[in-house]
Amino acid sequence: MNNHIETLRALLPLGEPRGGRMDWGRVEAGICSSLPRDYKELIDSCGGGLVDEYLLLLEPGSSHRAYDLERVLGQRLEANEILWDLEPPPPEVTEDNARLIPWATTDNGEYLYWAAAKGVPPEEWRVLINDASSTVWETYGMTCTEFLASVLNRNITSNILWSRFPLEEHTFRSVREM
């Protein structure tokens, strides 16, 4: 397990590691993309769920539709195409010829993506956050687990995410518990 996942385990009450592993070959074939190793380790460890009653960590094939990475990816592809007919996409998409793949969303409607740039290994993809009510974007040159650990540790602060996130005492509710 990587250090950022260990940090998340120390910060969040993730519970016992879940049994079994995701069929990542099926998932990646279905979305026509590889996914970052740290994300796959995190999902294999705890599954998708709700972080600090705000951030929804997506899980492929989740029984809860709002947490299903594959379903949300399809919705976001369509929504972003419509948006980009009206506004230009962020430069990370156009300059890097990248595809946006969501890995989390929030109950306020913000989305956290990977900028999956062609020819760039998934472990080097940047994290992008999109504001729910505008075309404001933030970019972070780090993995999703590093980003999440840094936000929960208050080492970085997003101007897009809810000002009350993260909570003083962190919570995690697995999608299996919902």
C-alpha cells in the first residue's frame, strides 16, 4: 500500500479492508482507459464512500448509482461536451489532449477528475476540480490519494470545495453501509 493510502487510513475511519478485489481489467476495458494504481488500491481497500459527509469517492460498479464511477463518467462526458460547446475546456484538456475521468464528486455538485493525458502514465495524471456553478477549475499536480490526504490534513485548501470541508473530526461511510 502506498504512503498516501496509509495516511488516509490514519485520518479516516475506513474500517476493515474489504474482502476481494475489483476486476480492474473489466473496469478499464469498459471505460477504455487504465486507472491510477493508488486509486485502485484505495478502492480495493475500502470501496467507495462518503468522506466527511461531503465528498463522494466513486467506485466502479457501485450498487449505489451516485457512487458508480462508470455511470458518472458517462454522464460527465455528455455534460462536458455540452458545456464545451458554450465555454472552452480547461487548458489541461486542450493542451495535453486529455480526457477527463471523474474519481469523486460532492453533494454540492463539484467534480474531481483525472486529466488523463495521452501517453502519460496514470500515476502522473493531474487532479482537476470543477466548480458546480461555473467554469472555474483548479489543477493539482498530484495523485488522487495524495490530494485527498493533503486536503484532509489541511496541507492544501481548495477554493472550489465547500469551506466546511474537511471536518475537524473526519468521517467515512462506505457505500456498502448505505
